Amino acid sequence: MALTEQIQQGFRSILLHRLRTLLSTLGILFGVVAVIAMLSIGEGAKQETLSQIEQLGLRNIIIRQTAVSEEQRIKAIGKGSQGLRWEDARAFQALLPGLHSVAGVKMVKASMGATLKDISPEILAITDGFDEIQGLEMSEGRFISAYDISNRLQVCVIGSEIAKSLGRDGHVGQRIRIGNAQFKVVGLLGFKTWKPGKTTAFTTRNLNLSIFIPLGVEQGLSRMAMKKDSTISEIILQMDQGVPIKKTIPLVKQLMETMHKGVDDYQVIVPQELLDQADRTQTIFNLVLGSVAAISLLVGGIGIMNIMLASVSERVREIGIRRAVGANRMHIARQFLMEGLLITLIGAIGGVFVGILFSLLISLLAGWHTIVTLWSVVLSLGMACGVGLFSGLYPAWKAASLNPITALRHE
């Protein structure tokens, strides 16, 4: 009867030890899952921001007209500034070294014909060179040319989504109504990859939903536009390959300040600077997310330490026998360190697979862009192993410090 009770007690001890081991392993597993999931969210946000900035063109410098109140406009006119104009672009062509090409853009408000019911296109009056700066490719026909602009021809180029919406009318040679005028379609843009921005710091255009007309033609599209308005919405400067953008910015700002008489009615946007700033910000963001997730690993490490301390208490007699047959303190310490590391590795490897699946699940259910990188997997495994080794130090030292004689007498 006593033997049966000893066997049952032994089974209960083994089951309890296995349960504690499983729980400590789960602590490491969820810690690794948290690290990978947090870093994948941060990396996804970083890549989205960077890809959005890259749409602006890393060799480009963008000057946009800013909205001003009527009072500010009157003061600006009094100082001699008439807003952003194509004359500003001509000044850059003459004075800015390393300039490859320049284009002007003006957003136009005009009604469309009844054929476009489901979408609201953006009408842009542009100069020649816009297609080269934006890297546009034609799927049919040609883009707006200098001849179209100088002769104020009523021609247009439509984006791929506009062409689909127009159906049979969305081809070269067809005519569409913009405002009170008929425009001949001379070109169709190929599909342009576009990602909507999740920040208000800068905006990018979905050129697939745009209609392009020659700059200057927009002044006759409606009665409201009959009043001559020489201002434009945007000037895009593209620098030569290899020209240092950061060194060019001060000159651009100086020229604008001189031409606008010190009136701050424009905004200079430098995609390269935005890219560097976003990269730094997202790196800090990833560090914060990783640090928060690492706390979960530390909690798991406490569980490892507890289970190893309990294991030392339950295996005192085993330690005494090993010491009696020749094992030294280093052998005992190494044994418990390796056991702690093995438990950690099992949880960490399981956490990697669960973390990847969890990141994919976040992307599917929440609509967040997540990217699991190799460095995040290596980092989480390294952190888990470090936590496992650190958590096993005290239990290993305690096991190695046991007196062999006392350990052999332990019941």
C-alpha cells in the first residue's frame, strides 16, 4: 500500500512538474509572439509611409501653393506677391543649377459630363514634362505636349480608371465634356501603382483617377473661370541624378523668398527629407514597440526561473547522487542552465511560428499592413535565449552550491 502511494505521489510530482514546464514555455511563447507581432506592425507602417513618400519622387522638390485668407491675400498683393505662378518655374529654369526638368500643375474645378457617374475625377492642367517627372507610361496615344499648351488645344489625357469608367468613350479619338467644352482624348495612361496616405503631413495623387489638360485651357471651362488667373497649384522640380538635394534646398527657398517678397504663401516639400525623417521616426517607433513586447519575455523569464527553482528543490537527492559519482559543481550548473535554455528554445521556436500566423491574422482582420522580417525573428529568438540563460543562472548556482552529503540525506 505504501509502495502504491509512493508511485502515485511520484506520478503526481511528474505531472505537476510537466504542467509547470508547459506554463513557463507558454510564457516565453507568448512573449516571442508579442515581439514579432509588434515589430511586424511597426515595419508594415514604416514600409507604407516610405512607399508613399517615394511616390512623390526622391529627386523631386515640390512647391505647393498654400491656402490663405482674403486678408492675407490682400497683404501679399500689397507686398508684390501674386501667389505661385508659372513665372516662378521659369526663374528656376534660369537660376537653379542641376535642374533636370520642371513641371507646373493646376487643379481645376469643372463639372464633368454625365458619362462619369460613379467616380469624381481630379482635373489637372499641366505643362509638358509632367509625365517624365512622374514616370508615367502610356497605354494608348500620347501625353500633353508643348505644342498643345502653346496653341491651347482642347485635348486631354485620361487615367486608367477613368478610361474603364467611360467604357467605349474611353479611347483615343473620343471626346468628353469638361465644363462647357469638348476635349479630344489623345492619350490613355497605363495603370500607376498608388497607395492612399494615412498621414496629413503630405498627400499623393491617384493619377489613375485624373484627367490632364494643357495649362491655360482651363481658363475657359466655365463662367467662374473666365477671369484670368495665372496662379498654379504646384511646381515640381526634378534635379539631375547625383545632385545633392539637401544642398539645393536652401537655394530654392532663397529664390522663392526673393520672388514672393518674403510672403509665406507657398510650401516647399522635399520627399528625400520626408523619407529620412520618416525612417528615423519609424525606427524609434519600432524600438518602443519592441521594448514593450520584450516585457512579456521578461515575465516569461520569471516563470522559467520559478520552474527551475522548483526543479532544484525536487531533485536534491539526484544532485547529491551525481556529485557522489564524480560530477563537479560546473557539471551541475551546466545541466540546469541547458535545461532552462531548452525550455526557452521550445517556447521561442513555437512563438516564431505563432507570431508569423498572428501577424498575418492582424493583416487580414484589421487591414493593417504587417511585414515579418528576418531580423525581427532573429531578435526575438536572441532575446528569448538571453532571458532563458539569465533566468537559469540563479537556479543553476543554487543547484551547484548544494552540499553533496546533505543532498544524499534529503528525502
